[in-house]
Amino acid sequence: MLRLRPFLFAALALLSAFAAPAMAQSDFPNRPIRFIVGFSAGGGNDLFARLVLQKFQEQTGTTAVIENKVGAGGRIGADYAAHQPADGYTVLVGATGQMSIASAIYSNLNYHAVKSFIPLNSIASFPLVLVVPAQSGINSVKELVAYGKANPDKSNYGTSSPAFTIACELLKLKTGMPAVPIPYKSSNESNLSLVGGQTLFTISDGPPVIPLVQGGKIKAIAVTGAERSPELPDVPSMAEAGYPDIDLHLWSGFFVPTGTPQPIVDKLTQELSRAVADPAVQAGLKKMAVTPGGPSGEALRKRIEAEIKTFNDVAAAANLKFEQ
């Protein structure tokens, strides 16, 4: 009997090793969950996350702590989240720029949108808006293209991030028009450059551009994709304008580090999806000029993979070089 004790102790230790992770998964979450936002407080992704996570806390009783780790177009936050323990207590609020675009255009990232993360679900998505100066006399995409070809020395565009640069370069590739990028620090600045007549056009995100359009400061001539924006019902889609391939949308979603146990992934996906689907949350998101929800899990992963290829192809075709 004494000889069996070492084996019994070894067996008990092995059972404990298996039981501890299982117990941790079964009572998840039993402490606050950190949600990493790679952008400053008050920005679009931060506001999206706070709206959803308030409902998430109400329905689960779990404390959600938002940590804004700002810098490098959101890449600092994504890098940080990718290297946290894969236990479900660190969730990245990821956006197109730091996920799909960064993975496509930067060769020396310390993370990868698909390899480093498991996608949970989408928060919202929104098209981009092609805008020109209000007094330009340009009223359609075809008129913009014609003007740019006839006046290459006056054809330029404002841009504040790789997302907008790629969108504008895609327009150039699909139409053959020339245009030189003019860098700005924010999409709001690039929009204001149209008001002042410094640039011919830009492709911008909705929240900063829609008030300027509605106030008559600048003119919207198309939104990317196949459908019109509810906030700009009189503005045609790129498909309607004759350019269906210019179909870029920005999005925001939740991700956990690769290796997170599947039961925890499933639980987070279920509860976050329920929060996004709440009528009050949906209404709040729509007020921010975005479409709530979107693909989750495997479908979101496939979307990101397709986007990485598209962005990589555009950057290569346009010979774009981005400094990290």
C-alpha cells in the first residue's frame, strides 16, 4: 500500500491540473474584464464600446473596465492586448485600421489580426463618404473624375490615416484619375481642408463629415458600397454612381487573444451579442451614423482575411509605402 502512495499523489496532481482550468472556465467571469481601446476617450470606437459595455454590465453583473491605450493608429492597444493572458479577462475593441489594414500594409507588426486574435463579434460598421468643396461645381463621381483628369495639377485629396489613403487610392485605381495625397492629423482636419479649398476631395468617415455636409460646408457625392446611408439619403452609393468595386466600410468589434478557451469565447460572444442587439444600444449606435451589429466568429474572421488581401493589393498596385 505504501508503494502506491507516490502514484496516488501523482494522479491527484494530474486531476488537479485538469480541474483548475475547467473550474476557471465554468465560473467565468469572476472578476472585472478589461476592454482595451486603442484610441482616445471620446472617439468613435471608444463611444461604441462604452455604449455596448454599459448594457453588458447591466445584464451580466460583471464589471467592464475600459482602458484607452492610445497611439500609432490603434496599433499600440492591439499589440498590448495580443500579448495578454488568453483567459478572457482582456478583450480588444478592434477597428479596421489597426486590424485588417495594419496587417496588410505593415510587415513588422508584433501582432496579426487573424493569427493573434479570436474574433468575437462586430459592434457596428459604416461606409465612407466621398466629399468635395461645396462651391466646386462638382456634383457626381463622374464629374470629379473628369475634373481630375482635365486638371491633374489641381487634383489632390486630404487624408489622415492609411484607411482613408487606401480608399482614395482605390478610387484612383478604379477610375484612372490622378490625385496627390495631402496628409492631415485627423479626418476632421482633412474635411476642413475642403471648406478652405486646399484640397479637391477626400473620403471620410461619417461622424465628422455628416454635420459639415448637412450644414452646407462641403458636398457629399457618394458613399462607399452598394447601399445609401440613412443619414445621407439623397447621396448615391458608389454602386449607383457606377463604381461597385469601391466598397470599403470601417467597422469595430470585440476580440480576445488566440488560445482563449472555447467555453469562454462562446460565453463572451453570447453576452456581447446580446448587448449589441439591445434596442436602446441599437438606437444609440444609429445616432452615431453607424449600422449596428455585423458578422461574428468565423464570419468576422473571413471578412478580415478578405480585407487584408484587398488592402494589400491596393497598396501594391498604388505603390504605397506607409511608415509604421
